[in-house]
Amino acid sequence: MNQLTLAPIDSVSGDVRLPGSKSLSNRALLLAGLARGNTRLTNLLKSEDTQKMVAALNQFGVHLELNSDWTECTVTGNAGLFKPPTDNRFFMGNAGTAIRPLTAILALINGDWEIDGDDYMRKRPIHHLVNALRQLGVPVTYLGKTDCPPIKVEGGCLQGGEVSVAGDVSSQFLTALLMSLPLAAKDSIIRVQGQQVSKPYIKLTLDCMSRFGVEVESDDQNYQVKGQQQYQSPGDYLIEGDASSASYFLGAAAIAGNIRIHGLGRDSVQGDLAFVDVLETMGAKVKKLDQTIEVSQGALKAIDVDLNHIPDAAMTVAMLALFAKGTTHIRNVYNWRVKETDRMTAMQTELRKLGAEVETGHDFISITPPDKLNETTIDTYGDHRMAMCFSLATLGGVPVTINDPDCTAKTFPDYFDVLTSISRYAAG
């Protein structure tokens, strides 16, 4: 296993230009492939997750022209559902933003499809989407562990209709239905059961669909989707910088320094921008402008906060708790348990290595910082966000070794290089 030992960081300062949002990149790639007309995507994220989506589109025969760093990608739209490819097996790695919507799209396409992922994906539940597809008449079979990939989908059976989907585990199941059902033969009604987690990601999905010419009526718990629609290319589509990735640099600035993020502004469609408001509540100084976000350090204090709406950025808040006065309580983040790993258990285990007192429950974590952080080695569990957020512990005056640092390739391959570029180290 590769390891990376990070030296203690004294402070951070400078400007950061973010890679494109993973969530927007994969949504835009898929809709551009289904749309009528050519779409030019700019600031597309080049990462393992988006490479899995591009590979799937290539498997469908979609023509994409990508420059070397993926800052520009032209997608020749298929003007409707993809033709059945020769290869009926789709391997999606650990890309949740790819496997969930593609599963629903494959349910529309004639053929028998096998959908699989890596060992981590094979532990991530997909049964809420499977149950929804079965309600709509789609035969789906588990080929391995029940409730998780790999699965077999009998395509061509998704015609639309009325369906209920659980909202309290992942927003990606609802996103998959929303993106696919406009292409079904019949109108559909999606009823969300329970509280919808990560609501900003549903708003992001609907905004992206609207940019491609498809509107959905909703009252948050019910979504009315007209069938036999056609996605239309918007021509040019600029992908915002990734707000989740921004959280690490802005969080570092809140602890010790000043950082200006470019490519992300106050009118961002990404819900994780709300992380900046959490920083302000904790005591950091914040400026939100049209195209930039700036954060400067402050005397951080503990908070008691519901972060159901920003579960990814909530991990960065947990790291900031190490530098805040008092005990921080983060609530309503059950879906940490069904992400790339069981993040609730992983965060508890690794924060304790650093010396923090940590209590967890079904959907909460409470963190009391130690007087001084321990020098330690952090296990990342194959989870890119574990690697990135625990790098902030180096601002506590101790070196930190990260196991499997290359897992950041999922969303931010050069994360540690960017972090080094803005870091100032104590003399000697």
C-alpha cells in the first residue's frame, strides 16, 4: 500500500482554481449523450468517476472529443435512448454518480444488462433503486450479495407509471429516476417516502435537466414527470468548480490562513456551498462574491448542527471540530454509513487516533478535541474524502501519514499537490 507523510502545516494562503464538480460532470455527460445536438462541456472533471461515465458512453457508441486535460469536451448527442451495445456488461468502479443513473437508463433499453463495480461498490446498497424499478415492472436480479451490485437488469421494460422511492438513504436513487423517466413511454409520478436527504443534490439534478430542456413539477415529496420527452443540447455548458473539494481548502483557511477559491460563487447551484455558512457560524471570516469565495481564519467555536443537506462537506466540519473550542455535534448524517465506506465508523476510528473524544450514534457524531493532536497514520478505506479531509490534521502541528493517498483520484487526482502549493511550513 502506498503511503504519503504530510509535514505539519503552519498556515495556508493563496488562490485555488477548482476542478469541475463531479456531480455536475457526470450528470452533464449523461444528458449530453442523450440529447439532440452537440454539447461543449468546459471545466469537466478528469477523475476515476468521470472516466467511468465516459467509458460507459463510449460503450453506447457516443462520440466524445476530449482535450488532454478535459477542460473541453464535445459530446455528439444521440438524440434519444442509446442503441443496445454489443457488450452487455458495465463496470462502474466505485462511481455512485455513474452507476445509479446508468442503471435506470439501461432499464429503458432493450436487452439484458449486467451492472457491476469494484469491491467497495459491491458493499454499497442499491436496493432502493432496484425496488423502485421493480415497482415499475423492470425485472432486476442480484448476481452477488443481496441489495448490492452486481445486478442484472432486463431492459426495455421501464415504461413509466407511479413509483415510491425511499428518500432517507441517498439522493442518487431519486436522481436516477428523475433523469431516466422523461424518456419513458408514459408519464410518471415519483413519491418520496420519508425525509429526502441531500436535497441540494436533487435541486442540482433538476437544474441540470432544465439546462437540457426538461422540466419536472414537484412539491419536494412528489415529482410529476412527463414521458416521451427529448433532452436538447444547451450548446455550451460550463461546469462549476467542485464545492465539496473547495471545503478542504476553505476549511484549512478557517483554521490558519486565507484562501480565495475561483470558479465558485455565491449563486452556485451546488448545495455544498452551504459549508461556507457553517464556517462563518464557527467563527471564520467569509466573503461570497459572484465568481469567488474567500475565507480567513477566526477563533473557531464548537457548533451543534444538522448537516443532512451537505453530508460530504460535513466530514470537513468534523475535522474543523479538532480546532474548535468545545464539543461539536453533527446530526442527521445517517447516509455517511452508505457512502464509499461506512464513514461514520471510519471518522470515529481515525479521529480517535488523533486523540479526539468521539461519540457516534445511528445518525450523529460528537467530537471533543484533544489538547494536542497525536502524530498518527490514517487509514482511508478507499475513500477519497477520508484522505482529503484528514490532511487538515497537519494544521495541528503534527505530521500525518495517509494510507492509500491515490484514492483521491476518484474526484481530485492532484489534491495533495494543490494543498502543498498553498501551504506554508514552519522553519526547520
